[in-house]
Amino acid sequence: MKKLNAVATALLLLAASYTHAALIPATVNASHVANVTNGMTYFNGFHDGGVAGNHLTVNWTTAYQNVGLLQFDVSSFAGTSLQAQLNLYHQFNWGNGAQFGIYRNTSAWEGVTSDWASRPSFDATPAAILSISDNETEVGRSVDISALVQGWANGSFANYGITLQRIDQDNPYVYFTSSAVGGGFAPNLTIAPVPEPETYALMGLGLVGLIAARRRQRK
């Protein structure tokens, strides 16, 4: 009886420890960021590290476009079921709301992009949409991109990073900071592995064992 209790308890503790470890989120900083701008007098062209080394998107001249490019290394999560959230810092400039498409790049841009014309191609359907409905600044903005990051980790498609582009108008009119700013203001991913079914099965076995042991004790 004591042996059955011990085994069941051990199974529960083992499963609980796996589950606890799996639920601890990891922060993955962008390995490379850039901005590409079309036609702006001061900021036209490709900006490795972001505009002025600080920004993924800017709003200098009306009607000109600019997009942010981000790359993340998620190779350490290969074969892992996960949830992922993209975190950006909205430094300043407000409006009456904004929408940004998070697009999966389908071609490489590191060492390739040098101007607007050579910016990477991307899937026409956004992997996610970041909607801003307030006029606050100096705040964090987050959007779920689990399916995209899961695809990178599983090798379902090549990881060429993402294009961040405003979709409700041309000019972003929102300043998102780049990695050069550092600290909590740099773009990053929060990735939380999801416990596998085997872990829950292990917990179930432990619970069944404990219940059986207690029933025997009552008899």
C-alpha cells in the first residue's frame, strides 16, 4: 500500500514539475531589425537597425510608406508546441486608432534589402493584425502570433522574419522602437511552451494511483 502511494505521488510530482517548467514563458529578443522607407525626404531607403538606429516605423511625410522588418531565432523551440506573443513599444505619436499587419516574409532580407524596391516579399494574408484603438503613447503593444512562430519552429516554412506594416493608411504615424533602444523597449517575443498530452496522461496515472490507494486504505 505504501509502495503504491509512493509511486503515485512520484508520478504526480514528476508531471507537475514538467508542467511547471513548460508553462514558464521565455523572452526572445529580435536578432535583427530594420526599417525600409519609400520616398521620404530625410529617411528614404533602407535603415539597418531602424530609422536613426531607434525606430521600426516613423511618420515624417504624409503619403509615404515605411515598414519595419524583424527577425527572431526560434530554432531552440523546434518540435515544441507553443504560444507566442509579439511585443512592441509604442514610443510616441498618437492618432484616432491604427491597424498594423504582421506579415510572414517569404524571402530573405538580411544582407539582401538595400532600398524599398529590394524589400522582402511577404504572404499577402497577415499572420496577425495589431489593432490600436486608443491614443496612448509610451505603452507596450502586444499581438498573438502563435501560429506563425509555431510554423517557424516546426519548419513548416522558412523563417525570414516579419514585415510590420500599417494597413489602414500609408504612413504609420506611430513610432515603434527598435532593438537599439534596448531594455524593455526593444521588440521581442514571449514564448510559452504548451504541455504535451503525455504530461497530462502522467498526471492522470498518478491521480488514479492515489485514488486506488486511498480506497484500499478505507477497506
